[in-house]
Amino acid sequence: MPQSSDLEEVITKARELVTPSNLEREALRRALSSVVSKLERVIEELNLDLEPVPVGSSVRDTWLPGDTDLDVFILFPLKSVNKEEMGDIVKKLAKKIYGTSYVERYAEHPYVTVKEVVKLGDLTLEYNVDLVPAYKVRDASQLMSSVDRTPLHNEYLKRKLNEEMATEVRLLKAFMKRIGVYGAEIRVEGFSGYASELLIVNYGSFLNVLRAAQDWKEPVYIDVEDRSIRELALRLFPGKPMIMVDPVDPGRNVTAALSRTQFYRFKAASKAFLKRPNIEFFRYRVPSREVRPKEVKELVAVRGTHLIVIIFSKDGQDSPDNLWGQAKRLRKLIEIEFNKEGFDALWVEGWTDEASKIVVAAELAHMRMPAVELREGPRVGQKGEEDFLKTYSSTAIGGPFIKEDRWYVFRRRRYTDASLLISDMVSKGRLPSYIKQFRMRIVTENELSWVDKWIIKMLWDKMTEREMFVDYLANEA
């Protein structure tokens, strides 16, 4: 075990690393104040019954240095207008304040993102501010959508978190970001900011969270309000590695998006840090270098495998969540087909540029296969024998024949080329109908010079994937 002085020294340094400077705090305060003031002025001019409310880590002092994403909710009277009308009104507000420089987005509600620039001395910061419409609700019983919960979360955490605990939250967020488990979006499948704050509320400190996490056994059950509904929650959320009951809405699992991979990544990293504390666990802004296509091709050659990259492109933009959802779905479908047809995928991943492209990439043991394959049939004299013999007696390339107690046959392989398999899946409509609006291109390791730089980087990162905390677990302290 590490010496306590080593642990204390690392935590002291980490607190400094994750605490925004006074200048950053003032810039953020001015940005929020400016946005809210502008909204209040325009709302009054238009004689609207709306309330702009800043929410999120920026108002709870749980944000990390360099975080320039802010959220301001526009609260509407309950059931006053529908979701689309809410979105139209928020767009009208944004246009009146920011002209045409806002970006329309869509999650459960339509919303917009604007940019607010703050100059403070020599410091100039540009903030992305999401203006999100929601209904003003008293409690969970009035919820019209999941968006309406956020102000309730905000009020709950403002009551629960003090200044010391806010620092503990920042430590936990930085730790989660460094190991790659921060974010509940589909792309990450990790811990949301809200979940990280509730972990501190529940366990009291960053170190207490890690000490508990290294011994977690799924399903982990956390209810900070201790409502004694464990058995009900286990029935409501089966198969989840963690069930964290939402304090403002007991029927919701805060960690519903958390995957088993991210659960165990956090568990292992917690053990690694406690074994060998190091400030590297908190350096969440890791610089990345540009990777050249040639490097990826050379790596593939060393591994003796093959790459296939399927790029789906469309005109116009779509929401990031929608694109990530489709990327994940395509990944699963294509992985099943590759393995079923014998191409033996070492891995298959789905990515998106969060604008207009979906990419499914795979590393295959085989890009091309022989025209013939051996098919195992039923046992001699057992069920299925007659159907097997009828099917293959006139179509087999070789056989049917008996080996030990089973029938076998050499049959013609359906696909001898991985690219042809994908093309067939598209032409025969075996991919989601959503993909019909996309153009498709297939490239291999020999054609990577045509591929976007971000895709090259994703390929490299996948093939060189290694947990940053491995050495802390593998080596003696």
C-alpha cells in the first residue's frame, strides 16, 4: 500500500490542478450573467412568461478548468406550449440576441447553442452556451420529459454540496476524464456529471468513492436518500452494473447509460490509483498527436491483419446522439455478419464526426476467403439428418460424407470478400432504413490516404488501445 504522505501529496497537487483560477471563475460568472441578462431583456420586450435559469456544474462550482460549455434553461409554464413551439420560441430569442450565429440542435427537445465571448484583461474566452427549453415543474410527478428534471437536479445538488465537496467532485470528474469513463452520452457510455456529483454526496469524498469502487460487485446499488426500495429497483433495472436511484425521481436509474466496460474500467483504475497514487490520473487534458495513414498501414502489416473502413456520408447535418446511436447499431450488425461468414473480426467499432458521417471500421483476420467451406451437419441417424442430406446432396461441392458420428459437407461460401458482404448488406436492405439517405464508400488499409484525419486517429487509437493505469496495477509500489 502507498504511504499516506504520498497519497496526501498527490491529492494536494491534484486539488490545485482541478481548481479554476480566479480569472477563469470571473470570466465564467460574467458569461453566465451576460447571457441571462440578454435573455431577460428580450423576454420582457416580447412580453413572454419565461424564466432563464443557469444550471449545471457552472452554478455549483463543480466545473473543471478549460470547461467552456454552459447551460441556461428557459423555463416555460407547465403545458403552455408543445415541444416544437418551445424550440421555435427559443430560436426566436437566440436570433434576436445573437443574429444568425446560433446553431439549431435536437435532443428530446429542440434547443440552440450560442457563443458568448468574454474578455477579461489579457484573457479572452469563448463559451458554448446551450439554451434549452423546459417546463417549470414542482417535482417529478409533473415531468413532461427528461429535460424537465435538470432544474430539479440543480436545486437538489445546490442543497447537498458545500465548497469542500465541490472540490471533491472536481477531483472525481478529472479522474474519470483521464481514464475515459466520463460522460453518459452514447459515445462514452460512462458516468454523467450528475452521477459523479451524487457519488460524492453518497460517499463523502473522492478517496471514499475510490475505496468503495475497488471492491464494487455488480449490481452496485446506491440511493443517497435511503428510500428502502432496493428490491423494486433491482426488478426495474435488470442487467445493469450499477443502479443509482435519482433523488428527485426514484423511478429513474441515474447510471442507466453506464456500460459494464466502463464500470470495470473505473473499478480497476480506482484500485490502481490507491495502490500507486500519481498526479497523472488527474491530467485530463492529454494532448494528442496527428497520425499519418502510413503509420496505420505499417501497424496493420506488423499485425498481419486487414482493415476495412465503411464510410457513410450524407448531405446536411444530424444530431450527434442520433448519429452515435446509428453507429453503435451498425457496428453490432456488421460484426455479427463478419464473424458468421468467417472473416474473424478482431474488433469492430462504430464512430461519427457528429455532423454528417458514420464510420464502421473493423480489423479482420481475413479479407478474402476460399470459395469453399466445411459445414458440420447433424449426428448420424439423429434429428435433422434427412433435411441436411436433401439440402446438400445435389448442391455440395464435396460430400455429404461421414466423419466419426457426424455428417459433413463442403459447400460454396456465400461471400469470399468482406467488401462484397457489406455491399450485399446495403443492396439487399439488411442495414437500418436510416442508412438509405447516406452514400457509402469502402476503403482498406491500402487506401487510407483518402480517409479523414479523425478516422485515421480513431483507427490508430483502437489498434494501440491500452489502459493508462496498467503499469500502476502491474508493478509493485
